[in-house]
Amino acid sequence: MVEEELLTCWQGSSYREFVKFQDKSFVQCLSSPWGGGEAGGGNMHELSIAMNIIEIAEENARREGASFISEIELEIGALSGVVLEALEFAMESAVKGTMLEKAEVKIDKIPAKAKCVECGKIFNTDDLYTPCPECSNPFSDIIQGKELKVKSLKAE
Ligand SMILES: [Zn+2]
């Protein structure tokens, strides 16, 4: 049984810009060539993400000498630009013939939070445009909800 922590982040300018291996944690950053934040751009986006997730998982499982992956856990932020249903659908078809064919795919949804640039109020939001509930300032920084991570992996 191998359990490995993987992290991916959705920032930067190239698709697989940053790969780092430290002890047992594997950090890999991804960025969206589609800009992110927009839902409903068709299934190609989610299919590419699904294939990249599988690639990351297989690389790690192989490194550990595992022959199949029994469970994969993902963290998907509400503002990651990923349509969950489309990703689930894409994963179902993309895992065929891979080490993840029988893997249980767990998806943790991360709600979005914004911080007002004016008064510093932190509030829940579903988009990038909600004004601050405290001072009505329209500008805020997203501090949570852009996650797109492979959180953990169980391989055997
Ligand atoms: Zn405010």
C-alpha cells in the first residue's frame, strides 16, 4: 500500500510548469491555457485535465512500483474553472486501460472565499464579481476556491 500526497496548483503559464519531488510529497503546478474561471467551455477542458491527473497518478504509482491505483482524491475549487460533472464524466472514460481503471475517484469541492481589498472582510462567494457585503466595494481577491489538486493516491 502506497499513499502519496500530490499537489497541483492552477497558477503559472505553462501546463506543467513546475515539478518538484521532496521526500514523499510531490508538487506539480498546472495552469489553464483556457484562462479558467469560466464554466461550460465544453468537455475538452475537463478531458485534458482528467488525462493530466491520470498521468500524474500513474507516474507516481510507477515510481513506487505499484501496479494499480485503488483510490484517488482530488480537490476542486469552486472557481477552478472545472465543471465537476464534466470532469467526472471525462475521468470515467479516460481511465479505461490505465492504472486507474478501477480506482475510486473522490472529489472534494472547495468553496470560494474572497477578501475585500478595501476593508479586508473575508466572505464566501460563487463568482469574481460579488461586491463586499461589509462596504460594497466591488474589488476583492480570491483567497480560496481556485484549487485543482490531486490530494492523495492509494496504489498497490
Ligand atoms: Zn469591504
